[in-house]
Amino acid sequence: VWILVDSVRSYHTDEDDRGKLPMMDRFGEHSVEFLNVVTSAPSTIMSISAMMASLPSYFVARNYDDFLFDSDFLLCFDSIVKENGYFTMAFFRHPHPREKFRNLLSPVPRKFWEPHLKHRDVWNNQDLRAVINNVLDSGVPAPAFLFTHFTCRLDPNTSDIVEATLQDFLDAGFAYDNTIFVLCSDHGYPDPSRGFTPEGLKRQDLTHDLILTDDNIKIPLYIRYPGCEPKKIETTVSSLDIVPTVLDYLGFQEPRLENVL
């Protein structure tokens, strides 16, 4: 189970809504927490695709506008575990990844959507949780890989909703003794002290992925696996290392992916 929360920084802050979530601290008490994790790009599309393919973002696509994941040419986590008999499904709240990631992560079928949800709309976190529960209630074949994409933006209840969804997975049989849990962000966001805000960037016809700072290139990362001994890792690692590490734990040999945390 891979839970990703969009745009969360690697540290706490009360200046805006993009600081590290309180639930991450609680989850970290029983997990391996990586304190210095660098993502491949300050963009959702570019960073998640790089993460799943374990390739620098510029090998996946030159930029966001040109993005097209070629599953006939590039390897990704979803396809690898499928080849090994896994059921896979991904839950995205925004239409852009629902469109651009069709060859990267298996999208949740419309039959599980809530009746009021539309593809063109940006779903809120509670909507996403409802869709996830519709799938869990239907019964998920084992083994499975489920990927979820929440957001911290404009939702003061993000931490509670993500924590509740984690409990939903546990209640559905994805227990700590039989499941690997990954909790992370795709990228951070420029700190308010730098003078950037989403509203200000919009007025200048700019987007956050055009700005590169430690604030938005470092991400929180936690991994909990069966028999996990909690620890904090200070060594600098990359978000590209997550997939090879999980595959290594599962015992899947993939010589094209050589990085291991």
C-alpha cells in the first residue's frame, strides 16, 4: 500500500497548509523514517512517474507539457508486480494524473466512483477515501498493490483523512504483518519565507514546478514492512530508490533496477 500526499514538505510549519502532517509523526513511530530524501522533480507528474520508473525525470519525459509514459519502452513498478501476479489499482484525485498515468499506474474503474464524481473535476480527499473504500468493500484479490494520491492543499482535515484511510486498509486485511506500507510526498513547496504563494505565482502566470529549492525538492518518506524495527535514516537518498528497495524486499529480481536503499 503506497500512500502519497501531494506537496507536503519534509518539515513541520504553521505558515501554510503544506507542512509535514501530524499523522506522519505517528506513523513514523513504528516505521523506518528517511530524513533526507530528494525527489526527482518539483512536479507531481514528473516526480511520481520518475519514482515509479526509478529513473530521473528527464529520462521519462523532457517536461510536463511533453509528458507521455511509454510503457513499451520504460519499466515501472506497476508492470513489474503485475508480471508477478499482483492485482494493481491507483486512486488519483486530479484529472491530470488520471489521464497521463494510464500506462504507469492502473486507474480505478468508474464503477467504483461515487455517483457525483466526474473525470474533469478535482476530487477532494473525502471523495478519494470513499472511492478507496468502495474498492476495499468489493474485495481486493491478494497479492495487491494499491496507490493513493491525497493532497494537503486547502484541507485542514488532510492528516485525519489520511490516517483514517490507513485504518481502512488495516480493517480490510492489509495488516502490518502482511503488508509493506510506503508513506511519502511527491515533492514539497517553496517555503512562505521565500515570498512565493500559489496565488502569487498564478498572478505571475507561473507554476511551482518552475522553482527549485530545498523546500520543494525534499520529501518526507516512511516505510513500514512486516517485522519492521523503527529507525531514522539520516543518509541522503533518492525517491528513485524506493521501488528497487521494495522489489528487493519482495524478492523480485529486476536487474534493470540497481539502486537499493
